[in-house]
Amino acid sequence: MKMRIPFKKFALKTIPLAVAGMLLTTQPASAIIQRGDAAPPIKLVTTSGQPISLSNYRGYVLVMDFFATWCIPCKESIPHLNSLRQKYGKQGLQVLGVSVDEGGDREVKSFIAERRISYPVAIAGEETQNDYGLRSIPTVYVINKKGQIAERFQGFSDQTAKAMEDTIKRLLAE
């Protein structure tokens, strides 16, 4: 004869255990960065060996582009970023490329030369990617002169390019 356990008793005993198990095995959540938040700190080294932190960019508008060498929209955005740097650099715009490639800097250095990237590029580890809540690439963060997130753009299109430039012009005028 099978013994039947009423559903309520079963649920009261097993559901809390299941929830506790899920909480103990989940991965840490990535940051969810909002406009106006302080940009998470970075400690990176460019492919040319220069240490980089956000304090290097205090007083500048910073465009921080998370990309990968294999990403087609990332490749399409590079001429636009080079152009922005050239057009607004003397007004206080800085651009920093942040590669999420895992293969090391040799491949990234080759990509920089091939694509004629005119701004510094560093390679981000998992910690930096998590700190910025990276979910897709390209992702561009525009950081104001005070070190706060002004805008985030995911993907690349003509509309994204225009919105990015409009944001940069507004921030440079502040």
C-alpha cells in the first residue's frame, strides 16, 4: 500500500528547500548601471602597456567602447569612433576601446593596426565586464566629465551613431 502525502505538506517541506538550493548555487549578478550612477572603477592596461583608470579621464567626456575583434557591428562602429575622436578631441572628448577578447593582446594588436584604431585600447577581464553589466557587444558607455554614466548604447546603427554624437555634443557643452 502506497502512502500518500497531502500536497500542502509536500509543498511546505520541499519548496523552501528548493528555493534555498537555488539561492546557494546562483552566480553573482552583474551590475545594472543606470544613468547618473558613478562609472565603476577600472584598472586596465592598454595594448601599448599604459595603465588606465577612470581618474585618467576626469574632466573629459569619455566614450568607452566594449568590443570584440570577431564582432561585425563592432568593426562597423570603429570608423565612427575614430571620427568622433578626431572631431571632438580638442573639445575634451576621449575614446577608450575595451576588448573582451579572450585570446590575449597579440590578436587585438593586429586588429588595432588592421582597423587603424586611433585611440587607446585595453583588454577587459571578467571583473570589468561584470562591473559594467556587459550583456552584448558592442556596448558603448558615455561617461560625463564628473565620472558618471551619461548614456549606454548597445549595438551599432546610423541611429545609434547620431544619438551618441548628440549626447557627446551636449556633454561637451556642459
